[in-house]
Amino acid sequence: MNDEYYMRQALQEARVAYSEGEVPVGAVVVCQERIIARAHNQTERLTDVTAHAEMLALTSASNYLGGKYLTECTLYVTVEPCVMCAGALGWSQISRIVYGAEDEKRGFQRFAPAALHPKTDVVAGVLADECAALMKEFFQLRR
């Protein structure tokens, strides 16, 4: 198992979001080489602006582990987390974040690069073209 494998799992979640009319962002949380949480955007379904894939995956992973800290975990997400999600990821003390496509308009790297825990490693650009293509297709159909 490697970063591409887990990002493909996140892409599956993003496709579910797409099919439900949600912005196609998917996420998985991996702990000890095992997926312990899966999620996709559900802001429309739940009428909740905080129901981003990352937030839902964090909650699910915390419930699975029985604690709020994800120090032994990696989040794979198809699009760079926003500032809100980066803040939550920082509080979770997650060990690693791997994301696909950059989000130049809302991504945390531009607006809040210090939001993450200092020990969190970030890997950007895994399957970025595939992740970005799904987003572009979604928004082209909406316009």
C-alpha cells in the first residue's frame, strides 16, 4: 500500500459525492496501514457548511479510535484542505496529510499555513491531475 493506493480510495469517495450532487471531495484516514474512516462532502445533504469530507473523516476516525488525537494516522484527501479543515486537523494532531489537487482559492497553504500541528507532515500533489479533473468536470456541468 502506498500514497497512490490510498488516494485512489479517497477518489472513490469523491466520485460518490459527485454522484450525489456534492462538490467532489473525498477523504480516507489510514492508521497502521488500515483505512479506519471514509467520507465525502455532504454539505448539501446535511445542510451543514461544516460537513466537508475531512471533517466527517476526522469525526469517524476519532470515534473508531475512541479518542480525539490522530497522532498515528494519515489523512488522504483529494483536494487541499480549507482553513476550517486545517484547523480541525491541527487540533487532531494528525501525523500526515496527503492531498491531491491544490485549491488556490480556499486552500490552507495560502491563507493559514501554520494551522496544522507543527509535527504534521504534508505531502501535496498525489494524483493531482485526476483529483483536479474531477473537480473541473463537476463545476463545468454546474455552470
